[in-house]
Amino acid sequence: MPRIRGASIEEHHELVWADLAEAMRQLLLERHYDSITMGHIATRAGLARNTLYNYAPDKSALVLALARRASRPAVERVAAIAARSREPATERMREIIEAVLDASTDQAMQLMFRPGSGPLVAEVPKGPDGPFHAIVVEVENVVRDGVARGEFRDVGDVHLAVELLSGVMRAGAERIGRAPEDFTATVRAAREIILGSLARGGE
């Protein structure tokens, strides 16, 4: 029977998931995503290949599981901010921008924002099945609330507007991944661009 790390099975699994995220991060520094195999991941994480298959049946499923696990705290944090409906939409959006960029500093989340991560990102489903869909929905709700209150301009297609603005967030996350010391400046710049595009004066 495999040795259990940690004080419980749950803690053991958390440690293994952390090892898998780190293994994937290291491998992406060394080779193209498409050339990485489950054998490479198992070896780097210090697991038997059969044990790895207990966590995911293939590489695509593993990437999705890592993304979902990494996104969970960000989803909860963004939902809590968005739910503060008595507060101005502008202030909630400011906090959401920082919360999402802060989440991008997680090692598993950073897998999504590395240069050359396109093939890996393509493995992660979009829409309702995607790990980041709940964040998009919360942001869309805040934008709609801001428009209704007159804080934001009428952006027309809210879903499209948020999709376009998510490009700013991705660029910010990529910048933080390359230069963590620029976190504060990157958050400030992202806020200026996103809030500036939503401001009524931007009509």
C-alpha cells in the first residue's frame, strides 16, 4: 500500500495535487506542452504512473482538474465581493481586478499564463463547463449593476465587453508571472484600463 503523506487522506491528496501542479510547471519550463506525457508528469511528481491515473485518466483531464482546483479560491473570493450589492459597482470591480490578479500568483494558476501556454489553455473548456466561468458571470453581474446605477456607460453586449476586458486581465496575469515584483503596478494599470473603458465618460 502506498505511503500516506500528511495527517489524513485528504491532506495526502492535497500534497499530491500540489506536487502535480509543480511538476507541470517545471516540465513547461523544459519542453513544449504537446510533448509532455503522463509518464513525464508522474516521474517529476514522484508518483507511480498507475497512481497518477487515480487522479486523472489523461493529460487533458489532469490540466482541467488542476485549473478547477486553482480557480476555486478565486471564484469564492470574487463571488463574495460581487454579492456586496449595497457597495458601488466601481469599488467592487476594483477589488475583483486585484482578487483575480492575486489568484494568478498561485503556481497552478500560473500554468495558464505562461508564454507558450496556448496549447495548454486550449485543453481547458470554455463556457459553463470551464473553471473560470463563475468568475465571468459574477463580473458580468457587477457590470450590469453598474450600468443600471449609472456608474458605468451602456456597454451594449455585456458578455462581449467582459470577454474583451478579460484580455486585459490575462495580459496582467502574464506580466505578474514574468515579473512578480510588478504586481502592484500591474493591478493599478489593469484598474485604469478596465474602469476607464467602463466609465460613462468613455462613451
